[in-house]
Amino acid sequence: MSIRRHITLALVPVLLGAGLTFASATPSAAAVTCSYSYNQSTERAYAGHYSGLTAVPSKTVVTSAGAEAQCLLKSIEFSPGTIDGVFGANSQAAMRSFQTFINRNYDAGIAVDGMCGPESWPWLRNFAYWDWRAGS
């Protein structure tokens, strides 16, 4: 067997291994754990991922705001589907349902756009807090 063939055969596993490494480096959304806490002085609920009121979750990328909103929606039984931090179609549908519910029952006047933003965060956090209080 020629030297060239030996080198080629020796490099095949190395090159394949490198290719597999690059293929597995693509990030993917994974299931997220919700860790709920409730602040009695602010009357807001938290799920352990994001504590603010302004970030808008991404529709395509994993974000802490996406995981937080999904956890809170789940806690008040507006199922966002998989809780993975990506605020996709199921999460947006759950948020639209929540926004419609809040507008209908509390005359909130928030936009029904399916996204959790500065108008919706306070309502989501407060409603999750009071839902927890009612169940405790």
C-alpha cells in the first residue's frame, strides 16, 4: 500500500470526527425548569429566569425572558407548549389568549399581539401572583 493511501486512510476518521463535532455544535432549545417565587410587597410572581418588565422574548432564539414568560403562562394554565425559552407560535398563541382574557375581564387595554412586552409583563406577573395566592 502506498504512503499516500496510508495517509488518506489515517485522515478519514479525523476528518469525519471533525465534521461530527461541527454538526453537534449547533445550539438547540432544551426543556427549561421553572422555579417559582412570589414577592408579596410587589404582588408579582417570578419563575427564576428573568426579573424585569421590559424585555420582549425572541421568536427564534432561546432567551431568559422567553423562558420566564413561558413558565408564568404555564403556572396560570395558559399552556405555551414546550417550555424551552423560544417564544414560538404556541407561546404566542398562549400569550394572545392571556392578553384577550385580561382585556375582557380587567379592561386592561393591552395590545393583543401575542408577545410579552412592557404592557403585558406587569399583568402576567401580577395575575400569576394572585393566582398563586388564590390557590395557597
